[in-house]
Amino acid sequence: MEVNKNNTNSFNFKINILSILLFFAIMPMGVYAQYSSVAVAKEYCIKALKNNDVESLVKGFSDPVEITLPESENSYSKSQAAMVLRKFMNNNKVKSFNVKQSGKSTGGSEFIIGDMTTTSGKQYQVYFLITIINDEAFLHLIEFELI
């Protein structure tokens, strides 16, 4: 029995194309899927802030996300928020972050309130608000208040 090389190559090509399409169909789920639970979201927010890890915080942002800094307050797209937060965090490297309170707010959202000290000695009260959308937890608001 003779195997037709054109049919084999065509079959392999179709499998490769199908694999690539499947990858790109599934990839957005990983990119846009945020946190599986509020507890996980809280854990990641605290860890990311303590480690000055802006990219991990941004992954959990809702779109849009509200950011309040001592000099500004605005609602940003995820990409704009990344730039704003990156600039702020580069100028205010975290030395320590201690959670003072965590719980549920009115409306079912959950929050974290903590005190952040920077390497330059500035102190901020930080407020995270985490909301649930379609069974996924998103960081909806982050606020830095100079104290």
C-alpha cells in the first residue's frame, strides 16, 4: 500500500492550523480570567503590593479600574491604569505593607485596608476593593491616601 505524501502533508498542515486556532481561542481565557475567588484575589493583591509587583496587580484589574492617588483620582482602562500605577510605584517603592482590616462592604464587594510604608519613609493607607463579575474576582479600585 502506497502512502500519498501530499495527503499526509495536507493532514499535518490542517492539524497544525487547528492547534494554532485552538491555542488562540483558549489563550484569552487565561489572559482575561482573573481570580477564582475573593480570597485568592486578596492574597495576590497583598503579595503583589509587598513585592512592588505592578504587573501582578494589573492582571487582576477590572476594565475600567479606579485608581486614587494623592494627586489624582480617575477611572482608567487596564492599559492606562498599568502606566499610572507603574509610575506611582516606581516613585514609592514599598518597604512594608500591613493589613489593618479586611471584610465585606455594602453591595457584596470585599475590601482590604492596610498601611504601606515606602523606602523613602512616606506612609500611605491603601484600600483595595474587589468585586465579583461572572463568578470571577476583579480588583475594581485601588486607593493610596498619604497619612
